[in-house]
Amino acid sequence: MNKIGYYIVYALWYVASLLPMRIHYWLSNLLFYILFYVIRYRRQVVWLNVVTAFPEREPEEHKEIERRFYRWFCDYLVETIKLMTITPEELKKRFVFKGTELINQCIEEGQSCAFMLGHYCNWEWVTSLILWVSDKAKRGQIYHPLENKDFNHLFLHVRQRMGGICIPMNETLRQIIQFNRQGTPVAIGYIADQAPFWWNIHHWCMFLHHDTPVLTGTERIARKMNHAVFYLDITRPQRGYYEAEVKLITRQPQAMPEYEITDQYFRLLESSIQKHPEYYLWTHDRWKRTRERFNRRFEIVNGKVREKCRLNQNPK
């Protein structure tokens, strides 16, 4: 049944992606009314996130951010559908990267690059960065595999259409080390604003007025492998078009204080969100894990997170 479902979804996705962009955006307009007014998809989560992230703004501003978010979110959905068949030439016109000269300079000098971005604007179309970066590097992105193998294969096909590779999150360091031993630099994108699981919390920072647990894996890999680290500052000048300014965080990660790379990334991401908050993924319950709950249930022993109750149990 999974195979049948896979082929049905693939066929529908492929046919839908062939539609002109103007039809996609007409469908997006319709989808907005369905999600926002009829289904009310995660409206409570979005409202709470927006209000607590911008306590200094007026209620009317919160409502406007909410409405604009759902309109953009529906655009994001149809744009992701279009990714199935959009040509590299058209995507390169619709998603422009600025400042890639320094990336290519790093690659020419044999230094690998890490790109940090968030769930902001169209992160699926960021896979087109491969079209702007030297092919002397192995280019791609880190992803979290889906549990369903068939649908995981489908999304991999879409995300790798531009020629990049998708590296499973739990295999990131191993594959990067393998490329390093082969003498091949890498240019890898990391969506680094996900909420870490309890046992993977090692650092907290202030992000949009919240004491936020953050992932530090990108920084740890960059330090270990001496990667140049960049932030992708993405903007949306008009519907269906994006620009990403490549901003250097450091070419010497080992010289920076611990967690400074991660902190800088979240400051840059917050600055992007403050300018146009409607383009952030507010449907995600980002702040469900608090420091208070963490301190009550867990502690860090020798750099590893462990549950306190387990540590206090007497071995039988």
C-alpha cells in the first residue's frame, strides 16, 4: 500500500507542478481561506507564538502578522509543489544569491563551508544554492529522514533535483569526514533553528523574547572540521521571488568562544524575522521546552544530558 500511495502522490505532485506559477498562486489564495477561516490550521499555536515573540507590538499588528503569515505559508506550499519540475534556469531567476564570491574563494582555497539558515522564507528553494557555488565542492544540505521510506525517497528526489546531496542528520559528521579524507571540500546547508530533544540540549540563548534551547551541532562540526560559517539572510522582494545575501560569520571557527557562532546565528535570524515576521514558520511549537522543566528533569554529566531520576536509582 505504501508503494501505491507513493506512485499516486508522485503522479499528482508531478502533474500539479506543471501548472504555471500564476495558477499556483491562484490556488494559494484559495488555500489561504480554507486554512485560515475553515480549518483554522494551528491558529492557537501561531497566535501564541506571534504574541509572545513581539510583546512590544499592538494586538492589531499581531493580527496582521498572523494573516500575512498564512498567506505566505500557502505560497510556500505551492512553491514547494512547483519544485518538482521547475527548471534550474527559472529557479535561478526566482532565487538570487548575493555574495557567493567569498564562498567560491573558500572552496578554491580548500576550505569547506557551512550555511546556517532558518525556517524563514522558502527554505526548500534554497537547494538552488548549488547553482551558484563552485562544483569543486560537494554541495548539499542536512535533512531529517521521514519514517516512511517511500515518501522519504520522494522528498529526496525533489530536494536533490538541482544536483545537490541530502545528508541524513545522524550521518552528518561521518560523511563530512569521509569527504575530507578524499580531499573534497563541502558546501552544506543547515536549518539550525529546530527545537532540540531534551537529551540534546547543551545551550540556551535569548531568541524573540524567549529563553530558547538551541541546536549546537552545526557549530560543533564547523569547529571540528574548520569550516567557514555563513548566514543566509533571505528576503522576498515580491511574490515568487527571493534574494539571499551570504553573510560571513567566521572563517576561523576554532578561534571563536564556545557557542558564539550559534549565538551570532540566532541574532542574525532574529534580525531577519523582526523585519518581516510573516515569513517565519510560526506553526511550529518552538518554545515547548523550557529551562525550568529541563533543570527539574535533567542534568549534564560529563557533557551528556541525563535524566535525574535515572541517576538517583540504585542499581540492582
